Amino acid sequence: MTSDNAGFPDREAVEESYHRHVDAGRVDTWKMADMQLVMGEREGVRFSDAFTGKSYVNCHCNGGVFNLGHRNPQVIAAVRDAMDHIDIGNHHLVSSHRAAAAQRLVDSTGGRLTGVVFGTSGGEAIDLAIKAARHATGRDGIVSVEGAYHGHTGLALATGEAKFRDPFRHVVPGFDQVPYNDIDSMSAAVDDNTAAVILEAIPATLGFPMPETGYLPAVERLCRDRGTLLIIDEVQTGLGRTGTVWYHEQESIEPDMVVAGKGLGGGIYPIAATLMTAEVHSFTSDEPFSHISTFGGAELGCVAASTVLDIITDPRFLARVREVGDRIGRGLEDGPFEIRRRGMLTGLKFSEPMGGMAAMKTLFDEGVYSFFAGNDPSVLQFKPALVISDHDLDWLITTVRRVLG
Ligand SMILES: Cc1ncc(COP(=O)(O)O)c(C=O)c1O
């Protein structure tokens, strides 16, 4: 493995350029936190700093982008092979690669959600879900969960927190938010003009609070009773992370739409998808060319996605995720935090309000890269790659116990 650092001689030079041209706040924040890092070489569950060579086990994985590890060899081989023959393709034309990836996604829902619209990012796929819900119902209202996060694009941004909207004077009517795990508030908010309820089954940015028993089925019933569609954002919970392909399977609910992103491209090519019922998908025949994305469903991305889906739908792969998740749960059970976990999706909730943030720094110094939950910094998001070996897992558990215990 080599990393040429794009020609920059040292960290200071990268930071100076990044500060000036890309994002000053990020450079300042990381410096202030004494966590300066420029990603260099990367392979499997690890990456290293481009200038010191210090190695980190990636326990955030960009929220699931690196579910299959960095530079997964199967995904790279498939995309590399495809690059000898194809490029991104043409979004106006019919595409065999797009059809093949869509077929796999449909199969992953047991054939229940038969329509797939590809996008480039989770936010774009959420925007499309909201548009499709409004088209299908002829209603405007959208209800989401306080503290949730569905992206920074137009409609997705409107479902989230004011702190992300207000600086940009982002005012979009028709959006309402209610507390998570509170079916009465949800019931009060959903009326006969509500097109959709959108929620992550386990809200990541809120620190992975687990759904109370019966909450998600109650939301589903409420939606059915009121003619409202149910959109489940599985950008973080999906694609094997919780030990099933989709988390909503474990709740025995049947959403009208499911949104996938992050891990779908195997960390190699950005791609996202909105899965939907045939009824919702009918907008593609009612209004041909009414939704357009030049790069959404790029053929190279579809090759990556098909490979990812082939890997993560293997029952042996999912059984291993469940086994490793159980080992993480057992290994950390006597730590000074509450464990919130489904499969290998884990949040460590500390009693101090900034406990997750503090734990992030402590682990960082020991070569473990994780991240606190943006809307609840008392929680550390702890998501190692699903392909972690027994050896690396043992090291990780021992390290976390030693430094946080
Ligand atoms: C649950 C969830 N939904 C949607 C998004 C938006 O995805 P993207 O950043 O690819 O637009 C994110 C991103 O972090 C997310 O965590």
C-alpha cells in the first residue's frame, strides 16, 4: 500500500489548503480537539494517518459506508473489471447494470418492494421518497422524529433539526417533528393531510435509542389507518449492520418505502436507492422523466451495489454479524455505559452529557476511531466493520475495556 498524499509535503500544508479552500471549521475543530488526522493508507478494518502512519481501527465506518471494510477486495475486483468495459452509463437510457442491482434490492425485501429509484446520496434518496409519497397520496404533510437525521438536501433537511436549517434560512412548509418512541405525539401529528411518516427505526444521530416494544408496529398501524405512507430510513441500519439485511424485518413491519445509502457502494462508488411498493413506484409510468439524476444509479455504482448485496445477503454473513454483535455485547457488558445494540450496530451511552465525545478522544489516542452521536453527545457510536476478524475483535474489546473501563 502506498499513499502519495496528493503531493502535499506535510500535514501543515494539507491543513492550510483545506482551511482556505474546503472547510475552515473542520480543520479548527479537529485541531482544538487534538485529534488531527489525514486519512492515508486503508485496508480492511483499519486505516492509517497519512503523515505519522499511526493505525486506527475504524469503529465508525462513516455510519456504514465501510461496512465491508476499506477497499473490500470483492467490490474492488468487480468495479475494476467493469471499468475495462463500462463507465457511468446514461441516465436517460435503459441499463442492464441498473436493472441487475434493482433486482437484487427487490429480492432483499422478499419481492415486496418492487420499485427502485437510484440516487447518489442518502439525502437525495430521502428527497425522492418524500416526493414519491406526496405523488402517491396527493397529500403534503411529512412527520419525522425530533433529533433524527435524514440528510442535508432540500426535503431531507426539512425533516431534521433547526440547527442545520436556520443558518441557511431553510424554510419549507408541511414538515412536523415528534419525539421518538412516543406514539401519542405521533398520533396527534398525523392527520388526513399527512403524506408520510419518515423515521429511522433506530435513529443514529440521536444515539441509537432502541425502539420500545410495539412502537414501530404501532406507527405502522397508525399510518395504515390514516392512509399515510411509512418510509423507513435504513441508511445506517440496513445492509446487514443489525444482523438482518434490513432492520425493519426484526420488527415485522412492512414499510411502503425503504431508503438505502452509505454501505450500498461498498466504500468504492457512491450510490443510494429508494425502494418502494409498486403503487408508489407508479409515478415513473404516470410521469415519465419527472425525476432525474445524472449520476444516480451510475453503472459502476450498480456493479459495486450488486457485489455488496451478493455478499451481505448470504445467510452465513448475517449469522457472523449476529455472532460478532453478541460478542461485543458480552465483552463490554460491565463497562461504565449503557449498551444500545442490535447486531453490530452499537451505541455506548454514558451518564455524562458529553461522555460519548470524551470517549471518542480517549479511544482515538489508543488507535480506535469512533464518533459520538451528533444529537446526543453522551452516546458513542461504535460500529466496527462487519468483516472484522476474531483477532481484531479481541484486540478491540480488550482495548475498549482497558481504556474506558
Ligand atoms: C440515517 C441517515 N439518513 C440519511 C443520511 C444522508 O446521507 P448522505 O450524507 O449520503 O446524503 C444519513 C447521513 O449520515 C444518515 O445517517
